[in-house]
Amino acid sequence: MEKQLRIFRQVLAIVAELPRLVSIHSYQATGLVLRELQRRPITVPVLHWWTGSVQETRQAVALGCYFSIHSAVARQSKFRTAVPPERILIETDHGWADPPAAIPCRIEWAEHLLSQQLKRSREEVRRLAWRNLAAIIRETGTLHLLPSELAALVEEYQDTAKGV
């Protein structure tokens, strides 16, 4: 754990100086991750496979974190009660025993579950996730690092988020 913590601190120091898209896997270390993010803030950290309590989730929101949600996590009500919709992303990672079995459906399944939690249509949840990704890319200044086709799509959502 000490070696992981030392390396995590080094990564946070680099990303604090050179913002990038950062996905942090905090499984069984939520309190530690939050303490380190408070100690060394970075631009829009994304928490992957988030398992923190509602209190920890609220703390993460206050620290500016986003949450990448897959189907197993999407069922948890804390994403309806503690995470603003503008902080949610959707990911393809999923629980090993989580239906449906077809991998291409994983995004749609997560969108479906989130739409139930957020009381929005699946299409609204998809647009929300794209707008949120566009916001992260804008805040980190990393649009130029994306492939041109993806950058063009992200720019469309950035314009939508700005009300253009």
C-alpha cells in the first residue's frame, strides 16, 4: 500500500501541473483517495468503480469529482441522491455476473439503469454523459489530444452545454 500511495501522489503531482483526463480506481481505498485529492487537488478527477458511502460521495462531489458508472454501480441510489447529474459518466466496465451477457449492450444497460435512477429517458442520460465528458475535456484543456473525429463530436456537446 505504501508503494501505491507514493506512486499515486506522484501521479497527482504531475496531473496537478499538466491536467489530463484521469480515472481513479478507488476500490477499498475511498477514504485514502479522498484524503489525497484533498491534499493535492487536480482538475476534474473521475472516480471509477466508486464504492464510497453517501457521506464520502458527497465529499467527492465537493472536491469536484466525476463518477464513471457501469451497470452494477448504476443500481445504487446514492447516484440519485448524492451525485449531481452533471457529474455522471457512463462506462463499459461492469460487474462480472451482471446481465446482459452481450458486451455491446453494456452501455445501453447502464444507461437504462441510470435512467431509472435519474427519472430521465435513456436518450437524455446518454446526452448528459456526453455533455459531462465534454465539460471534463474543456476543463482539462485536452481537446487537442483526441482523435479528430472524437474531438469534433465532443465540440458539438461542448456547444450544447454552453447553450449555443
